[in-house]
Amino acid sequence: KAERCPESRESPWANHSKENVIANLEAALQLFRGGPGAAEGKPGFDDLLVGSKAGSVAKQVDADLVAAIAQAKALSGSFEDVLGSEPKKLEELHAAIKKVTSALKNEFVVALKVKVPPLGAGDTD
């Protein structure tokens, strides 16, 4: 089990970590879908996946992003508060986000036949 390192959390001095993480996840979802509002018909990465016969990957990444956003929003108080009272919940959120990033680094890349630049190939975070 990894050691907890609260000093490494996002936005430690402003104590705005939760809001920043939620904003980042919501932006990632919009980017994945092609912009705000799925009804606008703008092409997104989800459409590329569907066009590449990887609709299941598109559905899974979308669902995982939505789930991670909901999980982050459901936390009561700041990340610092949660870290002090219920650190397991932050570990669960981390796992939910890791599920998304892992899919983007693996199934997403394979389905779209994207060439990962050498600099990013060893990035395993």
C-alpha cells in the first residue's frame, strides 16, 4: 500500500483541491464528448472510438468519467477534511480517476491506433 502524502495534493495552500479536480474531470468529459452538451453534435473522441468500432471503450470511458465526477462531488468538505476524517474515500476517488487514465493510456490508444511519442511512453502515473 502506498504511503499517504497530503503535502502532494493539488492546491494545498488554497485548499481548493476538490474544486480543481472536479473542474479537471468535467473538462476532460467535455473534451471527450466534443464540447459542452452532447446534443450539439460536435465530434469528440467518443465519436472517433465509435467510428473505429470501439464503441464499448467510448461508453466505458464516458461512464467512468461521469462516475468519478459524481464521486468527487459527493465528498463532504474539502479534500483536506476528507483526508483527515475518511481517507479511504479519497483513495477510492483516486482509484476511479486511475481507471479513466489507464483506459486512455491503453484501450483508447489501441482502438484509435495512436502513436504515443517516446517521451510519453514511459509515463505510468
